[in-house]
Amino acid sequence: MYDVTEWKHVFKLDPDKEISDENLEIICESGTDAIIVGGSDNVTMDNVLNLMSRIRRYLVPCVLEVSEIESIIPGFDLYFIPSVMNSTNTKWVMGLHHEAVKEYGEIMSWDELIVEGYCILNGDCKAAKLTEANTELAADDVMAYARMAENMFHMPIFYLEYSGTYGDVNVVQAASSVLSSTKLFYGGGIETPEQAAEMAEYADVVVIGNVIYDDFGSALKTVKAVKP
Ligand SMILES: CC(C)=CCC/C(C)=C/CC/C(C)=C/CC/C(C)=C/CC/C(C)=C/CC/C(C)=C/CC/C(C)=C/COP(=O)(O)OP(=O)(O)O
Ligand SMILES: O=P(O)(O)OC[C@@H](O)CO
Ligand SMILES: [Mg+2]
């Protein structure tokens, strides 16, 4: 029904940030493959519900990327569950997941859940600090995580996260070279259609976040750059 393996471009909307109805409509009808709702600060039931119900006016698939147990609400098409592979604290690898499944296990629709093997590479971003990620990684370290995600843990998504900064295309290429069934998501610092196209050469899916709020016109152009 929602075939993530066909996606090339997604917008990530932050429930803690303002977006006008007009811009939301443009984003939802832009031809992007999905809208991810997610962020690392002040993600509450209220602001998640508010954003979800506004996105729900459109046909585009709508995904909650879970960052806090308290803000999980029903009604999304899919739930992306990050597991930070390069975290040094097991809480962010499997700990919170264990707690959540203990609480919701009985009522969970497992086919709506998609696990993302996160590898966070921008040491200055909030997610890196929160999860105590070891971001001092060379390309071969990242390749090893990618191989583990696909061959050991059978994760559907390997997510290279540079949130807030434009990443190293050689690292994205290296990760891509060792993946076949697991889909490579790239997110971080994409501000122009050219950058989106550059990362899309190697990543299966590019994620566009902050630029939606900083330069809406440029954000919109990334769709055609990736899906001409
Ligand atoms: C009732 C109901 C609908 C039930 C459904 C069942 C369900 C979905 C159950 C959930 C099961 C489950 C296993 C949940 C996991 C729970 C959990 C809290 C896991 C931890 C997730 C995690 C590792 C979070 C760490 C932070 C992280 C990686 C967040 C991802 C998003 C991210 C990096 C956003 C970037 O944030 P942003 O604000 O844009 O950052 P900048 O400031 O840098 O821009
Ligand atoms: O906000 P930006 O830097 O575009 O990053 C997108 C996404 O990967 C954040 O989780
Ligand atoms: Mg952001």
C-alpha cells in the first residue's frame, strides 16, 4: 500500500514549527512521495495531532517518525522507528523501543512500523547530543553500519543523518555501495535543488527539512530536482 521502496523524495515537517495553510498545501501537493512528521524538540501529542490533521486534508502519505513515546498518536499511515546504531547509550538503540513495545505491544499494527537504522554524522545536531552518538566515523565505519543494518538486522531503512549540515557525498556513496535491499535515506542541510540532486545520485530517498522554514521556494524546487 505504502511502498517506501519506490520513494525518492520526502519532506520532514517539524510539529514545533509554524507553517501556513497555503505553504502546507503546496508541500503536500508538490509531488513529493511522503510527509514525515518529526523533530527533536517539543514534540507533543497536541502539536503532532494538529499537524497530522492538517496534512490529512491531502492524499500524500503521512508518516510519524517517533522520537518520544508520549507523542505517539493513531492515524498516521506509517510509523518510522529510529534506532541510533552509533549511539553510545543503549537507550537510543533498543531501550526506549523495549519500553514502548511493553506498553503498546498488544495493540500494535506491526505492518505500520518501519525501523530505521540511524547513523548520525553531524556531532553538533541535537539528535547527536541527545543520543550521545559517536559521530567521529570514517567512510568504512559507516559502510560497516550499513552492512549491519541490511545483513544482520534486516532493517528496511538505513538513514544517514547530518541534520542541520550538508554532508559528505563520498560517505553517502560509500554507504550506497554496500546496500541492496535496505533503502538509503539521506537527510541534512539540503538547501538547493542542486544539493538534492547530488545526494539523490546515491541515496534512494532524500529528506528535506529545515529549508522548508528557511527558504520555501528553494525547498519546493528540490522535488523536481529529484523526480524530474
Ligand atoms: C497508540 C498507537 C498509535 C500505537 C502505535 C504503536 C507504535 C507506533 C508504537 C511505537 C513502538 C516503538 C518501538 C517506539 C519507539 C519509541 C522511541 C521513543 C524510540 C526512540 C527513538 C529515537 C532513537 C529518538 C532519538 C532522536 C532521533 C533520532 C530522532 C529522529 C528525528 C530527528 C533526528 C529529527 C531531527 O530533529 P530536528 O528538530 O529537525 O533537528 P535540528 O534542530 O537539527 O533541525
Ligand atoms: O533539517 P535538515 O537539515 O534538512 O535535515 C533533514 C532531516 O534529516 C532531519 O532529521
Ligand atoms: Mg530540523
